[in-house]
Amino acid sequence: TISDQLASGGLAGTGSLPEYYLVALSSNGKDFILCAGDPFITANWSAVYPVGDSTYAAQRLVWSNRYVAVSRPDGIWTIDETGHTANLTPWAAKTYHADNGSSVEYWNGAFWYGTRLGLAWVPLTGERQDIPVFVQFGDGRSNETPIYGFPRCLGVGADRLWVGMYNGATGYVMAIKLGADGRPRWHG
């Protein structure tokens, strides 16, 4: 059976493959099914494919106009229209925590991946990210504020990414906007 998480990827369009495809997570969170065409026609659904090595269940399904990905505690796994999965963030497997990947969004050309170590910025350049790029509140400053924690929830706004941080006792809601130089800036 499939879960309530569905996403569509766009512009696959290679050879006989459709221009768009639909991805559905299975109810166990470790597998997915592709649909190339009308989802009401059984023949358009693929066999069940595993997400990576099926060690961990998916936390969330996330998508952009070209990518569909699954966030798991060991990283962000992209899914292509042929059923191939690849971990964009192999570093996350070395920093495993069950909460990693519970918050993830696509915004402004990148996946934003919440981990216990902080918010990771994963630009969609087509390359995997072997070293994490964290975007922390107060980065580059002394950060003498009491704000710290890990991202529990993310939400996309018109020109910003909303971030809900929690440190075990106190929660904070802040926003990230990209500066003219393309670097993330915290507000809030």
C-alpha cells in the first residue's frame, strides 16, 4: 500500500520516458513506486523500488520542479524517473540521528535539511555533497544570543524560508533570506 506522501518530478523526458512522473512512498517508508502517466491506470505504475539500501525509513518526501527526493536520517536521497536513488549527502550517514531529515524543504534552488547538528544547505548542482554546509543562526558572529537548537520545522514563504528551532526547552521562529550575494541571512 502507498502512504499519504506523493510528489511529482518534472522534465525527465529522456527517450521513451514521460516528461513528468509521480512518486509515491510505500506505507513502510522504505520503498517507493513510480507512476508514468494516468495514476488511475494500473499499468502506469512501476514495481516497488527500495530507497537506497532500505536501512532507514523515509522521514519526508520533498520535491522541486526537477527533483524528487526522500529525506532520511542518513541523508537526502534523490529519485529519478528510472527508479535509481542516490544519496546527495553521504556525510549525513556519519552524523546519524533519528531526528535527521524530519524537517526538509526545497527553496531557492536548494534542499534545506534539518539535522541535530543544525540546518544544512544542499544546493542542487547535480553533485553530491561530501562535506556539510551548515547555515546556523549567528554564523560568522560571536552569537552571544540565547538562540540555539536544531530545526524542527521548515516552511516556504514568498521570499524567505521560515525555520522553527528548538533546543529542548525553548523554541524560536526565524527566517532566512538570501542576500544580494546569494548567501543566506537570518532574520527574526
